[in-house]
Amino acid sequence: MAGSSTPSPGPAPTPTSQETRVSTPVDDLIARSNALGADPTTTNYAGGNTSAKGVDVDPATGGEVELLWVKGSGGDLGTLTPEGLAVLRLDRLRALTDVYPGVEREDEMVAAFDYCLHGRGGAAPSIDTAMHGLVEAAHVDHLHPDSGIALATAADGEALVREVFGDRVAWVPWRRPGFQLGLDIAEVARANPRAIGCVLGGHGITAWGATSGECQERSLEIVRTAERFLAEREAASGAHPFGEELDGYGALPEAERRERAAALAPVLRGLASTDAPQVGHYDDSPAVLEFLARSEHSRLAALGTSCPDHFLRTKVRPMVVDLPATAPLEDVLERLPALHEAYRADYTAYYERHADDASPAMRGADPAVVLVPGVGMFTYGADKQTARVAGEFYRNAIGVMRGAEAVSTYAPIDEAEKFRIEYWALEEAKLARRPRPKPLATRIALVTGAASGIGKAVATRLAAEGACVVVADLDLAKAQEAAAGIAGAKGADVAVGVAADVSDPDAVAAAVRDAVLAFGGLDLVVNNAGLSISKPLLETTEKDWDLQHDVMAKGSFLVSQAAARVLVPQGMGGDVVYISSKNSVFAGPNNIAYSAVKADQAHQVRLLAAELGEHGVKVNGVNPDGVVRGSGIFAGGWGAQRAKTYGIPEEDLGAFYAQRTLLKREVLPEHVADAVFVLTGGELSRTTGLHVPVDSGVAAAFLR
């Protein structure tokens, strides 16, 4: 097999016009991995691994060396790059069989993989490295397709695999991932020369081939053949795998469903955050709703998931609300604390049944998945991506249960095995290697007027500090554009844009509902939306006055009120920040409507601090001086009006403001964002009712 031109897993050099670039094992492996990982029916996010073997030049000897390139620990097939591969010397990896101390000490072999690495850089080898290195074939895929796991978790899975594939696919009984499983699969491959792969009991599939294309074709053959078999059997049976429809458990109409989800989400998030704050994800996909509408959902949910990739993210089993969709919302809300208490007791008992002196401490007894008939699924994690992926994995688990029940009985691995993996020392070490969370990690922020200027700077800073951000603006397209720019490649896992006319109570309620459905709740609200009309008293119209007060005084009130309806039942405290102004205490000419409304906002801070304190909600304000550069207000005519008032060119306004301050420095949107972060980042946990000046020192605006 042709090797790559360098020993490290980087891209090959760009060919010159005189040469034709030859595909390398790494090229083929990345292309195959990305294709398989892009298809959710083949494997799920960060699930499975792939490998290729080939020959390269060892720079230390000048001779050829046989290498294994394999997806590293924690990587994702769909987005895999050469940097995500571990590169090992095949001779040293296979030599480990001579020193393997047996299944009771097989965890030690993961550390031994480090002594097999070739070259510099690359990813850390995963627990499945032995599977790829010990199988003789040049290319190996290990995947977690729903159809394959359905056969793997069927009570008579071995017989079904024989019926479906004959001797073309072998059966490997359940074994925890590790060195011994690699030995088992290698032996099965040697003993079954006609086999193209195997089904791993309770787990997934593995396929192999002489070329990358052959390996990919064989993986897909196993997946698609299993899919057809399951579908045909289900159709022939005439019965639904999940049983009969339950009266009152069907999906609520979409608008009603989402309204109820938004009402339940803060309470559920508060409960799921008992041990540690969580971000939420809501899923009302048809597969979830259909599962919950039928008679077997409670039995199957209690059995839990089976594939290690699934239950490491979903926990051993979900919390299921045992009331119909037709139950009054008040009854469901009243039922939730008792269900949560029972779940925590059950999970604690599970931990205590299986833990020994060497087990890591219990990580938390709250559910990662909550199922609500007629409404959908709520999932939780330390960030939005983790919460979303937990939902994706449980949706996969529903597909697995359906397939297994269509042809047999769903029989996942027992909970003792699940515990061994969930509280595996290797898994604990992987968690310990995670980077330290950012100050605002797990916090969900709603910023109004955030498509430009101060609001955008605040939203950008909060996201950079780890928050999930909802960019609210009157212009939906601009809000979505700003959110996309803030989030970058992480997309809706970090920021979403919503429309919000803050003077309209229905629009405000909708924006808060969208925030709750996007991230599970709300922790931090920044009242920034505003406008300004600079006119003398005699030129200020009633319309001018009403517009200013509708947007800023009434708007801030409506946003704070809607936010409090989430913050209070959620029970996790929170922050409300008003972007007020030095004008709230400073009297300047030709500015009656704006300055009066800013004084209104300033007193709202004090009033709400007094009222919401008992719920752990801090309310503070920021008083900037005129922010000229990057400001939508100033660009929209306010700058020209103020410049006229002071008798200076508009382009000199920022410098003019700076020169009248004690520090002689211009105030920019980023400086206001800094103040918002200081107030909400955790260091000022005992500060509420405060106004922070960000004005470079305007003595006339000093607080008294």
C-alpha cells in the first residue's frame, strides 16, 4: 500500500505541475470517515472510529515502517481531520499482546499505547485502538448505527445475525471496550475468513476491508441490510413495536406543545441543575413524540440505553413524566418535584449497588434526559452541544428499541456493565482532562437591541466568556446575522437571533419563550434596546416622549417582567442588567425625553433589586457616557443632534465627549460590555442595586 510522504498525520505536500498527487492511506481514511460520520443512520456525533494501515518512512532510520492511523479519543468522524488521528507503529502495538496482563488489568494497556506512538503531534489513542490494530485487514470501521445496535440488543441477537447475514457477518458477545475486545474481534476475523465484519453484542458493528472503499462498502452493507430486515419484519408483523396508542398521550398541537414546553423548561432545568448548573435542549421530533404516545414507552425507558456511547451521555435511564399530555399544566408542574426526588433516589441506589472503594465519586444524581408525553424530550449538559448530543443519542436509542422490539425483545446490557463503563477510571480521567469552564459557562443570556453597537458588544463578550446568548433585536435578519457572527462555527450551540419589539408585550413574551426553548431557561438579561431623540423642551412632541418611554421605560419593564416569570420558577437566581446612562443623573440641555426615561430605568434597577433579591436575582445598571463609535443610536441621527447642540462637527463628537471627562478617554461599546461581565461573571456575587459608571469620569454624573 502506498504510504504518505511524511510520518505525521498532516496533509501531503501540494503537488507540482510535473507530478500527480497519489492518494495516501490518510487521505482515504479521512474521506471515508467524513462520509460515514455525515450520515446519522450510520453513526452518531463523536461515535465510532475508523482506521487505516500503511507504510511510511521512519525519519530516524530511513527505512520503512508499518503504521496504524486511527481516529483519536473524543473525535468526531464527520468532522475528522488528519490532526485528529493517532499514529502508532503497528509492530509495537501488536507486540503488546505478549505483555497483555489479562482482562482484569486491561485498562493498563491504554497507557501502553503511548509507547507505540510514531512521530510528533496527533491525537490521544482511544480505548478502541486495539480493535483496529489487531485485526489484520488494512482498513477497519467501528460504528454505532441504530440498525446494527438493534440486532446487537435483541434478546436473540446472535441467531438473528446468523439469519440476516449467514456467515458474512459474525457475532461477538458483549464485552466492555478494551484490549480484550480487540483480541476477540481479531480472532473472530481470523476464524471466519468469509466474514466482512461482525456485530458486537449490546454495542455496535465492526467491518473491515483490504481497501478503504471496500471497508466503507462493507460497513454500509451491514447497516443497510440490517435496516431492510428490521423494516420488513415490522411491516410484516402488522403491530407497532412500541405497543398500542395510549389515550391522551398523543402529541399536542405544535403551538400548544411549544407553549407547554416553554412553561415546563425552566422548572425542569432548575431540577436538573440540583447538583450542577446545566444547559438544556428541547426536542419534539416525531420519533420522540410517537415513542411517548404508546403503551410500551415506560417499560422500555426503564430498561435504559445499551451502547456505551449512548448511556455515557444519557445516563443509565431517563426521567419519565407519568401523566398524559391532556393533564392540566398545573398538575404536571406539581408532579415534577416528586418525580425528580424519586429519580435521584433511584440513581443513588444504582450507584451504591455497584460502587466499590475504587469507584470515582458519584457525579450527580440528576437526570440527563426528561421525557414528557405529548410535549417531547428535554436533555441537559454542561454546554448546549453536550445537551443537544444527549438528545440525539436518546433519539438513536429510541430507534434501537424500535428495531429490537420489531424482531425480538429489547435486551440491553445489564446495569452492572453500564456502571462499569459510566464510572470507568479511564472515563473519569477523560473528564479530568477537560479544560476549566469559562466564567459564564452554563449561563443563558438574553440581550435586547443586540444586533449592533453596545448590545452586540455585550452579547459578543458574554459568549466569549462561555454564555449561551440570545441576540434580540427589532430586525430579525440583523439579529440572526449578529448571532451567526458571534457564534462562528459553533452556530446555534452558542448564539441564536430572535425578533423582539420590546414595546410589545406579546413580542417580548415570544422572545423569552424562544430563548427558553433554545437553551432550556434563562439566567442573565441585559436591557439594552433603546433610541434617542435630542430636542429642546419646546420642540419635543408627545409622540417623541411616548416613543422614548415605550421602548426604554416600558420595554425594560416588559423584558424584566417576562424574564422574572422564568427566573423565579427556575430557582437558580440570575442577573438583570440595565444599560442606563450617565444622563440618568446628569442634567444636560435639549434632552428631556431621553434623560427622563434613563432616570426611569435607573430607578427600575433599585426597585427590582429590592423585589427579586429573595429569589437570588441580582439587578444592576451600567451608566455609560456617550458611546459614539459603533453606536446605532448615534449613527441614526442622535450624533448629529448632539453635535449641533454642542456646536461641533459630528465627526469630533467622540473626542469632544472624551475631553470633558477626567480620564480624557473615549468610551467604546466594548467598555460597556466589560462592565456587564464584571457585574455578572461571579466576582460580585453580593452586589445588587448598583449603578456602575462607564464614562471615563464625568464629575457631574458622580452618584450621590
